[in-house]
Amino acid sequence: MAITTIGGSNRRSFLRRGATAAGASLFAVAAMEGLSIRAANAKDGEKDRGCPDNGGYGELRERTRTDPETGFSQTLWLPEDFDFKVFAVAASPMRDGNRTPLAHDGMACFPTGRRGEWRLVRNHEERNDPGAGVPAGSIARRYDELAGGGTTTMSVRWDRGQPHFTEAWQSLSGTIVNCAGGPTPWGSWLSCEETTAGTGAGWAAEHGYVFEVPSAEEGEAVPVPLKAMGRFVHEAVAVDPRSGVVYETEDQNTAGFYRFLPNVPGDLAEGGQLQMLKIADEWNYDTRTGQRSGKGLYVEWVDIDDPDPADAEEDPLAVFNQGWARGAAVFGRLEGCFYGDGAVYIASTSGGDEGEGQLWEYRPRGHKGGTIKLVFESPDAALLSYPDNITVSPGGNLILCEDTSRDLPAMRGLTRDGEIFPLVYHEGRTEWCGATFSPDGKVLFANMQGATRGELGDPALEPGRTIAIWGPWSMGVL
């Protein structure tokens, strides 16, 4: 089977392919412009303007499906003529003899070179204490012998009008709290640890790093912490396919927005310079409240002299504080991050005057700086609450995963006119995360996180699981 690789030819050619990839994301920018319109209307009192006929998909209907491997049954509310499958449930066996870890989270879908065959690389935000639960993967490839997190890779194919799960295996082991990350233009997944815990907390290794997982890997990747990219409470990343610059978000109430300038674009292990965003001519600008949608702010970047500080475990803000001392800006809980048409879009989950979330656009202008502007701020939880993962639909609109504790967690569609509507929801409180479309746009894959702590296979725990959703996307706006 021809699998996308991260060999020399792919690394050398990704910049040439960047312009094409960027052009494919023009629709994402249109949807973000719609958000700006919605924000303006909301301030004029139109907070309840919904999307007609639920985005064209009509009333959501209840249906139940069961994972044949584990017998786990799932009920979802979906549009008419849509269907779903549940697979790769936590504790289910994988081809390498390991069991699927807890806490399904960030994820991306990669082509394999064969039509209708894809690979999903999926994070596991496992939060057990050192040595508790089931350590992930093989001892020989485990970054930390006491850790149960990492990534799994799944093989999926489209046949006879529906997706079929083929097999799964451990692809990164011995890391912890692998929350989000992002795909690279050269066919790998960057998995991020959302913690700076280390040996002081009883672990066998230091944590708080980014790890690269080739989607083509047939087994466990060599776990190399990319220390130059920073040791902090990571969330997501987005790679500019034109320059190779990697943008990184930090998931804390006091958070920075970072960029990593690699010494060799496409080869992150060769090191580089970590920097933090600063608003030009402003010292320690606070983006969390008092912002105006659509107002452009000029940006510069300040160097982080020590991206891997010795005191990061005791002080998770050790990297942030270096940028703060040079006047860098502060954000509230930066989570989702993606690249589209020359810009990077980031979700501030708790930002805004109401604390319900913001979406920002950063557009680089040359090497030294650029502009950032607020494109949306939720005026109330009923419209949008705690936006997290973001993905682009086949029709050029957006799907948002809400990181919220409200009942009936949802994935919501967002139109270019700034109208938001529920696409799918379920009863319970486990969050949706890791939404990603297959390369041909037929299938929306997403994770339901489940328990992040506990004994793997414990029937009292809600298991993480991966969901595949498909149907007539063209009947509506997505």
C-alpha cells in the first residue's frame, strides 16, 4: 500500500505545495468573515438569529449504533439520512497486542495514496498518576516507562457506501496528557502534552513537549521530545505550508501565542527559535476582555531565550513569563488552531467579556510581524460556548467542537453568514474533540473523549470512542 511518508522528497516539496493547500482553505476565511458579521449583529441585539432549517439538514433524529468489537452502544441525534459508526473504543484490543488507551482527543486524517483508504492519528489525554493504569506501548519505545498516554493510528477504508475500520496500533507511547496538536504538510501528526509535570511528580521523564508521529509509521514512532518548541502547557499547533513556521497555543487562563521558526523548514528536530506574540507599541496587552471585533492590531515577536527551562515543572508559566517580561500579550485559554489562506486562526476558549470564547485571526506580514484581529466573540452561551477544535467542511463552512460542561454537548456548524446550528449532539457531558474530515470530504471523524483517569476497561468508566459520520452533506450548507 502506498502510504504518505515524511521522507526527504516530501519534506523538500511541502513548501512548493503550500500555495495549493492554502488556496483550498479560502472557504475557511469566508466563514470567519461570517463570524465577524455575526458578532456585529449580536451587539445590535440579534443574538438569537438561527440558521434556517438547521443549516438545510432539518430536524435531528435519534439513532443508536453498536461497536461490534466491544458491544458498546452509542445514541446520537443526527440529520435525516445521515448515519454513523462507533469504533476503536477505549480498552478494545489492537493489532499489536496493546489495548486502546483512555481519553480520545485531538486527531487528524491522512491520505494513504490509495483511493478511499485513510489513516487517522489520534491523541489520548490520559491523566492517571505515574504507574497507574496500563502503561502504553512497548517498553523499548516508551518515552516514560510509567506513562499511559500517547497516540494510536487507525486504518479506515471507504467501501460500499460507508467507512470500515480495519485495524489500530500504538504509534506513540509513554507520553502524558496528549490533548491536541496538528497535522503537518509533510504527512505527520504533532502530538502535544498539556502539562509540564516531570520527575518531581514521580514520572520517569520530564514532560511538556511536542512529539512528531509519522502517519506512515507501521508501529511505534521513536519518541523524540522537540524541546526547542518549548516546554509549557501545550494545546494545538498549525503549520504555515508556505514558510514552515509552526504556530502553537497554550491552554491556561494566562496564555501566550507562540511561533517556532525551524532552522530547517520541514525538519523540526533540527531546532529553531521559539517566539511569543507581542502587540506592537503595547506592553503586556490583554486580549481577554474589552476587544472590538474586526480591529487589526500590529504584531511583533519576542524571543524566548530558554524554551526548556529547568523550573517548568514547578512553574508551568516559566516559558510564558520570559515573553511577558519582554512585553508579550496575554490570551485566555488558547485551544483550537488552524491555518487557512495565509492566516492562522486560534480559539480562545474562555476569552471575551462574557467569558464564552473568542476566535482570532493572525496574518503574517513578512518575517518580523503581522496583524491580529478578533473575528468573533460569543455574546452568550446559547450561541456558542467555549469553542475548541475547529475543522473545515466539504462545502467550505466550519464545524466547531464545544469544550463545555453543559448538557447535550454538540458539534456545531458555522456558515459563511455567521449562523451557528447543531449538527450532532448526544446526552451526557463528555466533550466532542478531534473533528476531522476524510481527504475526499465523505466522512466526518470525531472523538468522544470519555474518562481521562481510571483503570482501563473498568465498566464504571465512560470509555473514549471514535465516531464516523457520513451522509448527504450537499443537502445543507456544510
